[in-house]
Amino acid sequence: MKIKEAIEIISDSTSTVLAKESNGFLHMYHRDFKVNANWFLEMPIDVTNWDYICSDWDCLLDIEPRDLARVMDVIQRLLDTPINERFPEKKYVLSAMRCVEGPVPVKQYVDAMNISTNNVEFHFGFANEKANAMEFTQEDLDSLSGFFPKDAIDAMKEPAEDKND
């Protein structure tokens, strides 16, 4: 289970519990309490057992039993998930400044690639159109190092999170 998924399950709109991640911890609060001050459960996001999870049962007032059961179930599922699988893998897109029509360079994103034994072709979308850009993991980009210098790929890559900007 991913951290983001756990937060969504715990913080379901019908729940009396709100979960937040900050500074390497997952905190559980009563939905109406002031966040950052009154957590009833604190879990470092990189632990593998209950020994490192802190509780403050004084802040458990008015938590519905079914919501507390959901929190405990989700935390156990997180603990059962290997640490490296709790976080989404970062995605990247590739871009280049190109002079397509005239001397003015425009930023274009790679939206397709053809790779053969002795040739690699990047296909670029329309200028500044990131929405249709092809996504790569770091592992995908590392595998391209057989065709391109790593510095060239690093110069072209940017995070895909803000793809719809």
C-alpha cells in the first residue's frame, strides 16, 4: 500500500479521522481538532513494526470505533508493505529546445520514440504541449544510457507531476 492511498482511505469523507503526512511521519487526528497539535497516532513512514508508532490516547475523544478500526487496519497494511513500495515511483518527461519553424527555439516534449539496433528517433509533440508527453521512470531513463550520454538525458528530463501545466 502506498502512503497516499493510506491517507485517502483513512481520511474518507465519512470518517471522523483525518490523516496527514509531514516531515517523514503519518499523523492521525480527529477531523475537527487542530491539525499538527492533537494527533492520536504518529507513525514514521519508514517503520516496519508497531514498536515505533506513538500514541496519545487523550486525543482519541469522539473517534468512532469503526474509524479507529480502519486506521489500525490501514497501518497494519502499511507495515506489511515493503518500505520502497510505499512511495510512488517518480515519473519524468523529456524535452528539448528546438528550432522548428525559423530561428526562434521552442520547447517540445518527446511524445514517442523509435529504437532499433543502430538508430534512435525522438518524436516531438507540439510546442509547449506537455500533456501528451511520454512518461519515463528513472530506470527507463537509465536504460537509454546505452544510446545517449547520461548528461544529455539528465539535461532533457523534468518531473512529470506538473504535466498539465
